[in-house]
Amino acid sequence: MKALRRAALVAGLFLLNGCALRPAIEFHEPAASLELDATPFFPQTAHHCGPAALATLLGAEGIAVSPDEISPLIYTPGRKGSLKAEMIAAARRYQRLPLRTASEPEALFAALADGKPVLVLQNLGLERWPQWHYAVLIGYDTATDTFLLRSGTERRQVMSATRFLSSWSRAERWAFVLVKADVVPSFATTQNWLAAAAPFESLGQISIARRAYEAATTRWPDEPLTWQALANAHYADKEIDAAEQALRRALELDPAAVAARHNLAFVLLERGCPAAAARELKRITDVPASMQVEFDRTSASIMASTTADGPDCPR
């Protein structure tokens, strides 16, 4: 069986919450061939494959930017290249979510089927003597068992599936696409979508994170983590009532969600409902070590409160 077709038939599993494996998405066998021919092309200058690849991805999103404009953001002269973290950080500057794809080849096919070129990291050398290279995957052809890339100085590089998958595997199968915050692609998972959106909170770009979380609750309405994330965005925007409602929805879906229960208690305390907040904390029987400090701080604040619950507080 040819390498490309063999890769397409592997079932993908995704690790969620570090405890259980579950299917990330239902992948389908790809079409016989696909090419995103309209994807822009920026020929790479010396050691600037990172800026060229990122400019290509941004151009596909309708954002006109040249590799020279991007280079100061990501190019490290001492390394003669760009680090992965800097590539991701630079992508966020253009108000797009850098969405990491799953490590299965099926995820690449699914992204391309959704019209998304994929920025990939390859090791064109050996394990011991790596030759790192960024390229943009734009298609494939099962008849010839090849992948198609914007790479280096080649607008349409044709690479055998065996060679491409090997070079990608030697780079730990690292890849990402760019997406708008309010459009969840078909190949996204809850975990990689929330992971792509969350950094915008720490960057102070709450509106982008909020749009992503709202889109997540629409896409995965029965996933409590999406509602917890949306509650955080509401709270950051000082929308206390909306944050409370989102947390209550998360707890309807998962009554044992410790973080959601703690955050609800915290929000109730801010609303001037310390008795109701105390009742929520008492429902937590096992506090994770990572949350103990925050839990103790909230508990102490509740005990120190002299405010009586008002008539609009939960009973």
C-alpha cells in the first residue's frame, strides 16, 4: 500500500486531561488529490524559511505582510533560523489563532480539505545532524503518492509521501494553521482550540479569546471546559452575572469540576453572597495540590466577610 494512503487510514487518538484517550475527530479518507493553488508564495532568502512560511500562511488568510516585515519578530541570527515559540507568538500579532494540528497525517488532510494550508516543521537532515526547515503544505496527490509544498525557492515542491512523512516525524510532527477566532474548523478539537485561544487572555486581548470561547461553546455545547473558559473571559470583562451563568452551565455538565466550583464560589463572593459562596466551597471534597493556595485564599476571604447575603443571592 502506498505511503500516503496508508497514513490516511490510521485512526487518530487524542489525549485529554492527561488521563484518558478518546478520538479527536472522525477522520475520513482524503480525496484522490487536492491542491490549494491560490496559496501565496514568498521565495525564501538565506535562512529565512520561517518568515517566508509564516508570510505564506498569513497571506492565505488575506493578511498582506512580507517576510521582511515578519523577520524581526521571529528570526534569531545566532541560530540562523526561527524558534517554534516565536513563530506562534508572531502569528498572534495578526489576530489569528495559531491552531496546532494533531500529530496524525489525517489531521493534515483534514486541514487541507477545510481550505487551510499547513505550516510544517521538517528535519531534512538526520536525527543526529538535523537540518530544520519550515514549509507550507498545500496539497497531495494519492496517484503519485506525493505531497505538495511551498518550500524554499520552489513555488510548487513535489515531495514523495515517504520522504515528507519521515522529515515531518523527525521534527516531532509539529504543524499549525491560522484561523479566525470565531470560526472553528472541522478538524479542531476542544483541547487544541482552547490552547490556541487562552494565550490571548494573558496578552490582554480578551475580545479575541472571548470570541474563540463563544465559538467553542457553540461547537461543543456539552463540554464543560468551554464554558469555564468563557466564564474567565466574562469575568475579565467585568461581566460577573454572565461569568456566573457560564460556570453554572459548566457544573451542570460536570458537577465534579473543582475549578468551576471554586470559581463559582469566588464570583458569588464578589457578588456579595458569602454564605452562598461558602456552600459551593463545602461541596469540594478533594482539592488538587495545584489549586490549594487559591482555595485557601478564597476560603479565608469568605470567612472574613461581614456581608450578609442579599435577597438576590442563591439560597
